[in-house]
Amino acid sequence: MKEAHHKADEKTYKFGMVIDLDKCTGCGACMVACMAENNLPFRKDNSDRLRSNLWMRVYKISNGRSFPDLDISFIPRPCQHCEGHGHHAATPCVSVCPATATDYSHETGIVSQVYTRCFGCRYCMAACPYHVRVFNWWDPTWPKGMSKYLNPDVSVRMRGVVEKCSFCYHRYQRAKNKAYAEERRELHEDEYQTACTQACPAGAITFGDLKNPEHKVYKLKKSPYAFRLLEKLGTNPKIYYVSTRDWVRKAGDVYLGKEGKDVTHA
Amino acid sequence: MKLDRRTFIELIVGFSAGAGGGFMATPVNWKLMDDMTIWSQELWPRYQLGGLKGSLPQQGKVTHADSVCNLCPGGCGITVRKVGDRATKIEGREGYPVNDGGICPLGAAGLQLLYGPWRIPSPLKRIGKRGSGNFEKISWDEAINEVVQKLGNLRQKGQSHTVACILGSDEGTVPRLFDRFLTAYGSPNFIRTASAEDTYELALGLMQGTTGSVGYDLERANFILSFGSGLIEGWGSPVRVIQAHSTWRSGDLKDRATVVQIEPRLSNTAAKADNWHPINPGTEAALALGLAHVIIKESLYNADFIGKHTFGFEDWSDSSGKTYMGFKRLVRTEYTPEAVAKITGLPAKKILTLARAFAKAKRPLAVWGRGKGTVSGSLYECMTVHALNALTGNINKPGGVSARPQVATRSWPEVERDATALSGSRRPRIDGAGSNRYPLTRYLPDRWSQVMNGGKAGAIQALLVHGADPYFTTLDSAAVAKAFDAIPFVVSFSTCLDETAYHADLILPNHHYLERWEDLPTPVGLQKPILGMLRPVVSPQFDTRHAGDVLMTIAKSMGGSVASAFPWDDYETLLKETMGDKWGSLEAAGYIVNEGYKPSAWSKAFGTPSGKFEFYITAFDQAGVKIGKDVGYLPHYEPVQPEGNPATYPLILIPTELMRLADGAVGNPPFCTKTLEETELKKNDLFVEVNPKTAADYGLSEGHHAMLETAKGKAKVLVHLFEGIMPGVIGIPKGLGHAAYDDYLAGKGVNANSLIGVVEDPVTGLSAAWGVRAKLTRV
């Protein structure tokens, strides 16, 4: 039924990212750029990560060894925009949402979140293996005068709903409108980029259409050092990571012993 | 009962659950719920949001304005997205010669500082006790009048030399205006806040005979040896260095650059490096000399450069026939890998391997400046690292290091000083810089408070602070607080309510950086001269005035030669005049870059007495520096002892610096504080990093509260067990412990500067402290 929304002759994309963990410095610019772009609220005390609201979160992982053999890597984690295999219900969050508040778009490959439909049951949060979804425990408030910087392209969210990374969908809409106005049906690679990609000082995030051979991500995801998070779950996520450090790739796939030996990269 | 959407959904779900009996068994409920939520979303009004009172962000025409960020010395180009007259987002400016589109977390959060409640809304005058945070609004006329009267009185009493200015920079028109004001008014006390630049400028002056700041050609280097520099943690111009780091990480694996980090702690830089060598803190100079030993012994140095363009490498004799030891002999005899291994804790074998790899690399580069480069550091340590660059002939070369000039601007007419100005300017500086004891040093930002507390409490009668937060950033917070208490009149030009402003008597708020014109000289560490131009992106949000204009108004109101030193109508006129023929392109493009700039060839590069690069510093004698021993003329290892008695304080505390935590003159905005790890801040408590072995010795586990104590102070902290820190060493992040700003920052954590004191460098008088002795007890 949902596929029916999409016309057969319309241009389709499969937007995704390749994040180079060798370049990522863990600086946090992606997190801040995301918060600024998407009107994320903040509170006086944000130190409890279970209640703090980040769409893009940079995880710090270690190889678990002792001084001086310890090693650390950062893993920036936006929504993985899982495609699943075969049919829409394979996207974990989409398959459990009773409110049709989240859906997989076959036009863009983006997993949407409709705040006005969400009634806060949080099934999706339980279903998401990547913990990308966050719940609004409070109505957002801004100190006096600060709501001036809010981005009018992104609605603010009320208490009681779940939200998550949208791949800056409003930027897609903006770019699409512009292209249509110029009588184009296809977006250029640089016309639509997410806020985190644009901000990253290390150039570690590359964003584009994973199925378009002209786009940088198409080639980058084929690196022998590329992997995806928890690939064995079959979520078929659209965020690829690249690391030349073996332990990082292994940690990303959460291999247990011989598991994952036969995992291939689509 | 009012029926809202939530209740409605609950009712329907409840009803269908009851009616359906086996709620989980039938799909009917789910289908109903699905249809009902989609249908009902159109019936209820849009969100009623507390903060926005029901209104969504106002729409308007979207425009973009380019400017430059000055939240740190990085000087990145920015593009501000505007909707109507609101600034809604700061992004890195594409094509800007410093950061080409990239931005750091602090820069991206700049609008929180623009629209934040920590802005100072108008001139404020303290009422009640200093530091109580009680101010009253006054008019600009009253505020300026107050400064004019106070400074006028001091000048009349012949005490003009007791007025001091503290600024974050001494370059650019606004800092130069303050300097000019003091010259015309009659005081020598212009002070620049501390940074690694203080020491590197001196090292370049002594070894190369050049003026100017250090420029690193990071992008073209292919072997980067960092002596504790937090390359990707805010060192230098942060975005530029992170971009250079990505360059090192690009291309085929075998062609990539090698990065080696020397540091007692696994910082992010160390984690990203190809090799991390933890060494005993404070022994970096010894390691540099150990590497020099191997390079010299195995003849891996650049013989052409060393032979033709250096002085003091070999032993030499003066005209009287007296022989002096050269750098080579010193290093060969004193710094064998075995001896250095003992000092640093790094095995001799690793020293050998590292030295060979460094010297044999195509374009090796040794970089210096701990952490973000926010402390001055030891002169000899800086010289030993710079000597490594000289050994590899890496001076003024692609991928090397050079002394970089500024983009030239028009000079100002000479100040015509009256008798008061002349006599006042000739008085010794309060911080002792330029005195017989420290003849080379220009500013001693960590020393003035120590001098005042050491029996010269009346030395500063009035203090003007601009673009700096010395109350927060100066080492030994208690001493600084005491010195501030002794200053009868403190004036802050700050935009935000920072610590200095909080403890000031009068605040004359400057425009925010997105509201004003101002030139921004070359960012720290850049190898080519760049001039950026801040421009107003939004109109002033509060009753603020440009600090340049305010200072000129003060000067003009004082009359006489002070007034006539400022012949310009206003700051904008002065700015345009100073930029001269460059104004057109600065106004149009927002910056000027000297792309074709190349450092001088070796034959013309050095302005030392010998005309060569000097391993043996002849300028010491010329300047009258008392060196005492022969080895003092050469880069050598002189241990900087951390303050404190080892018996009382068995551990070593070192400050750590985080990219996500601003620790300079600008307080961390809420977005950045929100990105801090759960192992860095918990509620209002700061974590310190402790090796699990050390923690076990003191009965401490993860998340335990502990009392951290040094000779300078104590603080309650939380313990984070970290395998990346050397046993016996504790790491404390810099940047928290504010009392000012507001609830989003104030009261969180501890100011690391309150635990660490000053250890004076014997030659420069700058603080060479890299840490302090400490003890940690469970509470």
C-alpha cells in the first residue's frame, strides 16, 4: 500500500553516508551543527544521556586493552535509515510503529518521522538496534530571546513524541523545489547535503545517492575497509563506515567469534 | 473535561482493548489505532509550546552573509544563514583560505552566544559587593564619564603607569588601539593573555633572529612528530589542523603521512596517531634531544643546512681563542638513548626507531605547544623541538616551519606624548616583562597577579580588559582573585557575562562578533599571511557599542595629547583608513590572503648576530640575559619541577583540553556542553581521569567521589577510570568551573587553573608549568 504513494516514473534515490573513521576526530561539530539545524532543545543539565536529545551522536569506543595498548575510535551515529531486505516492514522501527508515524520512503530511502502522528508509545525506540531514537520528556524551551535562531524549515517537537535524524529532509525538499523550479527532475550531488556532512571539519562524512555511480559514496562504500553497524541483523542500513583499524571494524559488526565471517558488503 | 488529542487516543485505545477482549490477539485494535491517529492529527491545533507560546519560528526571506569567526584564535570564515533579520545558522565558509567550509562545534554554536541570556544588555555598574553579580544599568554617557574621571584622576596624580590593559591579542586595529591609548595616556602595562605563542615567538627570535609568529606547513608535511600538541583538539587554528589531519589520512595507505604523538595520556590526537609514545610528563625536551643524538650520531641530519646556515652546531672559538661547546657535543655526550630512556621512560630502542623514521622521512615536521596551546611553556623545551626541525633542514621549506609575517596595513601617525605620558611609559612594567631580569619577554600574563600579591598590591589602580577573560584563564585562580580584589577599578569590555566581567566594577559591552566590523589578523599557526574581516551580520541586539569607538570616546573626552592621539571620527573610519587600498577587496571578499607568500631562502632568512640559524644563542648576551652556565646558551633539558611536596602530593595532575569544551575567553555554549561525554561531566560534577592501577592504590572505583588536592587548592571531583592515562598521573579537563555566565554553564565542574600554579621559566619568566603535584582521597 505504501509503495503505491510513489509513482513509477519519479526519480528515486537511495541516500546514504560513508563515514571515514580514520578521519573523524570526535570533535563534535556534526552534533552541534545537527542541533542548530534541526532545532534540538537543550537543558541546564544534559549530562544524563538517557534523557538527553541528540540525533547525531558520536560514540567513543575502545579496544578494551590496558595502558599503553589502549586504542580509541569515534563512531558518529546518525539514523541508519535501514532499508531491510525485500519489503518495507524490515525496517525495525517502521515495522512496529502503531501510528504510522514512521515510514520508509522508496523515493529517497529515508526513514521518516511524523511528529504529529506519534503518540509516544516508544515501541520504535525499543525496536531500533542503533538507539537513534529519542523521546521528548519535556516540551522544548529556550532561554529568553534564544528562540530567535530557530530554523523555520524544521518544526519544533512537543513533549511526548519520539524524534530522530531525518537526513535533514527539509534540505531535500528545498533542493527538490529548486530543481523543479529549474525544470530539472534530478538533484546534483552537492545540492542536497545534510548539516552534519556540511559541517564536518575533517571531511569524514560523505553523503549522496548510494545507487548512483556518479556519486562519491558509491565508490567509497566499496572500500575493503568499509563496514556497517550490526550488519548481521539484516537491517541493511545506509550508513557505511570506513576504518583501516581491524578492531574498529570488528567492534562495528559486533562479531562474536566466527560469526559474520561470510558477511559481504552490498 | 476538555478532550485533547492524547486523552482521545487513550480513550479509543482503552475502549477497543476492552471491547476486543484479547487485545494482543486481534489486529483490529492496531488497525483502528493506526487509522485513528492519522485521522485525528488534523483535528487538534498545532503544538502549544511553552518556550514559543504557540508560535512557530517566524518565516522570512532567506539570505546568506559571510563573516569571520573570532571565538578562538583560529579565525575561520563563516557563512550565516539568515531568515528575515534573524541569524538562524552558522556554517563554515566554502573556499575560505583557513577552513574551506569546515566548522568546529564552538563556531557552529555561536548563535547561542549572540541570542543568549549571558549577553550584557547595556552598560552596567556594580552595586553591592564585587563578585556578587549585582549590577545596575547605566547610560553610555554615565559609563564613559566614570572611566574618564577615574583615569583622569590617576593621570593628574602622576599615577598613569598604574593603569593596565589585558587583551587576548596584540594584533589588529582594536588591540592596537588599546596599546595606543596606553602610550598616549602614559602606561607601559599592555598585557596579552598567555599562549604557546609567547614562547615560540621568543624561540624564533633567539634562534632565527626573526619577528613574527610560527607558521607550520602542516598540509605538506608527511611525518608529524607532536610533542604533546592536541593537533585535533583545538591546537592552532582548529579546523585547519583537522583538515590537515584528513590530508594525512587520505590517499593510498602506503603513501599516507605518519603521525607520532608524545604525551603521557591517550588524547584524541594520540588515539588517531600512528604511534603514541607515552613519556613521563615534562620530559619532552629530553626526548627531543635524545632524538637529536641519534640523528647526529648516525649523520641523518641535513648537512647542507647545518654546514652553511647554522651557528653553534660544532664547538667554536671566539676572537680571544676561548672554546665554546656546540650543540653536537652537548647532545652526543649528555643525551644518549639510554640516558634519555631513564628520564622519559621510553625504551632506548623506541628512541632509535623514532629518530631514524623522523630524519629519513621526506618532509618531517616537529610541532610544539601543549594541548590547545593555551599555556606559555618552557623556552628550552620549545628550542629543543625547534632544533629538530633545524637538524632536518626543515626551516622555511615546504612542509616545514617558518616565522610568518602579517599582511601589511597602513601605519598610524606617531603618538605625540606629553610629559605625563613620557614619564609614565618609562616606568617599569608591573609584570616585570622587559626588565633586567626578563629583558626578552614582552608580556608576563601569569606574573602580574603574583607581583601584586607579593607586596605591590597598589601596583594596578585601574584595569581595562578586552577580548580576554583573565579572571578565568590565568593560572592560580586564588592568586588572581586576590589581585583583582586589590584593583580599585576594573572595567570590562566583554560582550558576555564572563568571569572578569562578573568581577568588574563597570561593564562597557562590546558588540557581539556577528554585529561588528573588525579586522582579524592571520590565525595562529598559519604559514601564509591572511587578513580576515568581521562584518555586521545582524544589527546589534542590545544597547552595546563597538569597543574601538568606546575607547576613542574615552580618549577624546580626556582631552589634551590623549585626545589628539585619536584623530579619527570613529572606528569605521579608522578601520577603512588603516586598510588603505586593501579595503575594497576586504569589503568585497571578506579577506585577503597572500597566496604567493614564500618564506625567505636560507641565505637571507636569519637576522641573528651570526646571520645564521643559531643553536648557540648569541642574542642572550646582547640582550643582557643572565644565563650563568655554558649549557644555558644551547637548547638543553632543564626539568621544570611541578609545584608541591612529593611526600604530601604523590600524584601528578595534568590539565587536559577537549575540543568540545572551550577553555579560553569564551564560555562553552549549551550545545557544546551537551556534547560532553558521560565520563566527563555528570550533573555538576567533573570527572578526572585516573589509571585503574592508581585508582586501586587509593581504593577508588569508577564514579567515586574524591577530593583532589594540590598546593594551590582542592576540589571535589568524580573518578573516571581510564586505561589511557599513565599510572600516577591524573588528567583534569580545562574549561569548566565558571561562576559567571548562567545556569547552563555556571556551577558546573572545577576550574583546572584553580589547582595549578605558576612555575616561572628561568629565562623568560613565563609560566613553564605543565602540571602540578596532587593527591586524591576518597570522600
